[in-house]
Amino acid sequence: MALMYKRFYGELYKDDPVMLAKKINECSKHRGKHNPERPKTPPNFWNPRWHVPDNTEDLH
């Protein structure tokens, strides 16, 4: 998929490398990985933890 975007935008913006880089960045699924302007996800955001009692009989 990424190669398709590079080919399409490469042809569309072949005379404007700045706009080409901008468009490739907009389509990239990794656009935030190396971009200091995008905030990073806080640690453990995707690993939520909460207390679950061992005896779940009380929950019924």
C-alpha cells in the first residue's frame, strides 16, 4: 500500500519535493513515530489495569 502512495504522489509532486514529503507523511501509518510534533501515547495507555476481586460471587 505504501508503495502505491509513493508512486502516485511521486508522479503528482515530482517537481515539488517538499509537498511530496508532506503528502507521504500524511498517508504514512508511522507518521507519528519519528515526528516530535505529535504527542506520544502515555505509557501503559493501551494496557489498562483495574482491581477485580478474586471472589466474584459478590458481583452477581
